[in-house]
Amino acid sequence: MQKEIQQQLDRLKARGVTYVDARYYPFEEANNLVMWNGNLKAAVSTHESGIGVRVLHKGAWGFSASSDLGDLGAIFDKAFDNARVAAERVTFPVRLAEKDAVEARFESPCETDPFEVPLADKIGFLKAMDGKLDRPGVAQRVVALTFVRKQIEFSDSEGSRIEKRITEVFPTLTVNGVDAGGGMHERKFLPGRTGDTRGWESIDPQLFAENAERIVRELNEVLVADECPKDDRAVILLPDIMYLQTHETIGHALELDRILGYELAFAGGSFVTLDDFGSLRYGSEKLTARADGTVVNSPGSFGFDDDGVPAQDNLLIDHGLLVGAITGRQMVEEANARARKQIFKGSSGANRASAFYRVPIERMTNINIDPGSDGTLDDIIAKTEKGIVLDGDRSWSIGSNREQFHFGTEIGWLVEEGKKTKVVKNSTYKGDTVKFWNSLSAVGDRSTWKVHFVANCGKGQPNQIMFLGHGVPVCRFDNVRIGE
Ligand SMILES: [Zn+2]
């Protein structure tokens, strides 16, 4: 197949196209198992394969994809035809940032391929976890496992040949309960990856058993708790809500296509402008954020993006100062041209497509916050006079330019004079993005840092659901409005 693809790349190059690439997926498989209140509610398997071809011609992209590889030439011709038609309507001619041609292979670390694990073992895991969650106070319990396995062969007219094999495992536990007033509450467990791999072995039954007991206990505490007060307090965010804060108000806000206005019709824009790079105080001195596509055990690491650019570890915010964005080859050229100066030096390796039949767009890799020097969670609580510890994403609402946010969490613990006092329910907090990040007053050390994965990030038209990660520590923000 690679030989035939190469012939097509050469053929279109000879016909004068600026650039052409192909992503051939010999296979992409997914397997989703859901146990709901002890019953196997879903056992779904999908399999797809095919090729996606992009052609850049006279400043315009053309794309074509098919799972029928019987006439490869026709797929390439269709992409070329689409580019020729689009070239008649170009408003901003596409240019691609330089990259090195590479011949490489990437394999996500995996000891036990989850697709080789017998179904009976997977159901056994679901049942065992369901048993742990089947306790008083729990009205609904859901144990879910999703597995993904894919092979991608990338090649382009600049001489790159990249083979990727990626395996992902996404397990979750969820419990729901109803309080005396009829209010519904939820508590979830998504494991932070502690090992170095991403296969079946990354599911540690002992860790899941412990956390199953914990979320049931915490749900029951929430069910009898008082309402979260309306107040201004320090908020201490644990990683399972800190990841969402980072995702929505740093990650999405710093996607370069969004900054240039390309997502306006779907998921909104960004308050960030090209003038802000190098000058905007995004957060306090304690905030250092990075897009790190090299974290070994995260779904935000994939070796090479769909422009064929290697994964990188790039600073986005350096001690509070905005310095970088999430970029692919195309947008950095357009941003530099529009700004009439070189803001970005090449692609950051973050252009990705969710399937062979979608075009790559700027996506988060692992948008991480560096651990800090303010000690453990207990140390931070001990130094907080009046605050609230928050955990678990329950609801989220974000301004269309990511300039404000309002998040509901699954649980809150009030903190008075350095001590956790009581659990509260319906805990929420809100803020203005830049003001909020500038109120960051404590960042936990490595012991508080957790890689939280996201399996449902949506972007693009048609919508592309993407996997990524967030490595985040416990963080404290001062003077935040809670409870409304
Ligand atoms: Zn998202």
C-alpha cells in the first residue's frame, strides 16, 4: 500500500501541487463496555479503515477520504479537484511553516493489548467494580471501559514517512444519589495514570477498589450536606476540577485557529489577540503552563501530529506571562503574516484529525500546569484562613471567548482557619479568566500533580471528538465568588 501511495504523491507533485499528504489507517478499532446498576448496558465494537488525502494548491486546501481503496488515484484526484475549486475563492492563501522530513515510528507504550484481553475478564472487572459501588445511598452506578487501537501511516510530498500505533484505555466509575429534597448528586473516579504505559495493565484493580469505596463515601456525605454558601473565598482546586479549569480557560483559549477566528461559528473564539503574546500577564508568577506532547502515559501524546511534526514540550505561559499557543503548520504562518512580525517560530506539533475522514485542526496535546513549591494539599489547606476545597466536574459554562466561566463541582469541603470543617453540596465557583489566574496564590508540589485524561473534547465542523490529557497540581486561587 505504501508504494502505491508514494506513486500518487509523486504523480500529484509532478502535476504542480504545492504539497500533498496522505493518512492511511489500516485499522481503527474501538470497544465500549458499560455496566449500569449491575446490567451490561452496552457492548459496542467498531472497526474502520481508509485513507484521507490533503492537497495544497495555489494557496487552498482540497481534501478527500474513502474507505474504498480500489481506485486510489481517484481519491487523490478528488482532493486535487477540491483544491482547484477552493483556490478560486481564497481570501488568505495557505502557507505551511517549515518542517524537517522524518522517517519515524511511534508506538504508545502498552504491555497488554486490551483487544487481546478476553471479554470475560473485562466483564469480570465491571462486575467487581459494580459490586463495590452497590451500597446504600447509591441510586445509579455506572462502570465504563473504552478501548481504542489504531494504526496510522502518514506520508507526504516533502519526504516524511511516519508510522504510528496507538492504544488507549479509558475506565470510569460513576455513582449518583438523591438528597432529601430530591436533588441529584454525582461522584466519579477517573484514574490519574501512575505507571508509564497506556494498555490494559494501566487499570489497577486495587486502585479502583479503593476509589470506588471513596466515591461512595463522599457521595453519601454530599447527600446529607448543607448547601454551598454564597461567599467570596479562596478556592483550592483538586486535579479532577483543576483539569477542567485548565482545559477551558487555557487550552481552548490558546488554540491558534480559534485566536484567528476560525472556530467562531461553532465553539466560539478567544479573548486572546496576537498582540498579547509576550505581553499579557495571563496569571500570577506561580503559573507556568505548557503544551507537552511528550508525557509518556497520556492520550495527549502521539509522537507526531497529522502535519508530520514531532511532539514537543512548549511553554504557553511562563511565570504568568503569555508566550505560546497551540499550533499547526498553517496557522503559525497566517498569524505571523497578520501580525506583520514573527510571533511563532514554526509549528508546535498540535495539528490533529479525529479520523482518516476528517482534516487536521489545532488540538490540545497535554495542557499541563507545572507543579509548584507550596507543598502538599495538607500544607496548602493549613495556610488557608477561609476557603473551600473543590473536586469533580459537574457542570460547566464558558463565555464564547473564554473570558469568563462558571463551574459546578461534585463536592466541596469548607476550610476555616487552616482546617477542613464540613462537606457542602451544590458547590460552584465562577470568575473572569485573566483575573482568576492572576489570583493564583499557591501551587502544590509533585505529590499533588495528576495526569487527568479527557476522552470527549469536541471541536470543528463537522465535530471531531479528541483524546488528550492535563497534568495538573492542586492550586489555590484567592477571593473567588462561590455558591451562585
Ligand atoms: Zn474541549
